[in-house]
Amino acid sequence: MVLMFVSSAAAAAAPPPRASASKGERPSGAAPRGERAEHFRVGPLVGVGFPRPFAIEGLAKFERLVGVGVEYSFLPRMNVMNVEASFAAIAADLRVFPFRGAFFIGARAGRQWLDAQASVTTGRLGSFREGMVATTWFVNPRVGLLYTFDSGITVGIDAGVQVPINPSFQRSGAATETGVASELDIDATLVAVANGLGNNTTPTVDLLRLGFLF
């Protein structure tokens, strides 16, 4: 009788068994299935695009929601419209991922420097070099995709528009000094190159962003 009483009392005092999670359920606060929890990631990205063909960026990403970075992009010296041109830019970069996925809305803001030179031949002056340095501050709103795999490999693409702020031009050369630049349309050619490469409102595209976020 006593043993039965003690056994019944122990059973009543024991806590109820914990219910096991149903198949397919995840603990509260866990990341969705197939996605790792991300609080902070940082790493390098490289890219190809237009108007500056090559880019190197350091990116930090927080809570899969916000990405901030610093980017250096450049064009090696090449011939554009019979003008040798090279230019580079440095910019701060912000991306917001409203759905915490690959889609983002972003903007760059920075400064661009462009150097252009053209060879000119005239009967009066012979052959000579004409040059121009064009600079501008800019903002570059854009939208795109940037996806980071669990391994850290990151790929992306985006498009936008570069809007110049207070662009400037500085000319140099014999044609400018002798006053024949307007006759030869040198200024118009150099300015057209500068405007087409970002000193005027210019479409931008990143054909590929590739990197690794730790």
C-alpha cells in the first residue's frame, strides 16, 4: 500500500514530457531552412562594367539587410573616338536589401578624374598634342542583384545612372594657346569623350560582380 502511494505521488510530481518539434518546424529564432544566420560579413569584390570597365570594392554586410563599401574603379589608357583617354573614380557605396535576399536598391557617391589627349596635324602648326583633364563629383543610384552563397562566394549584377555634380574641364595644348582649337573642333571632340564617360548623365552597368564575403 505504501509503495503504491509513493509511486503515485512521484508520477504526479514529475514534469510533463516536452513535446518534440514537428517535422518541418524550426526552433524560434532560427534561420530559414537552407539559409545560414548572417549578422556580419566582409570581403572583397571585383567587377567589370561601364563606364569604368574595372572595379575593386571592399564590402561589409550587416544582418543581410545593409551593405556598405568603398570602391575604386578605372579605365586603362585606351583610344576612344581617336582620343587617348584614361580615368578613374573612388566612391562610397550603399546597398539596402529590403527582402534580405539578393535584390538591392543602392547608390554610389564619389569623384571621377578623366585625362584625354588627341594628336592633331595642321599646315600652320604641324603635329601637336592637345589635352584635357575633366573631373566631377557624382551620385549613381542603381538597382541590382547580389547573392552570397553559404560558402561566402558572392555574385551580382546591377544597372543605374551616373549623375554628375559640378563637372569641370581644363584644356591644354598648342591649339588652345594659338586660338585654332575652335577651328579644328578639338574642344568639341574632347568634351564629347568626357561627357560620354561620365561628365554628363550616363547610364551605368555592372555586368558582373564576383568576390568572397567571410
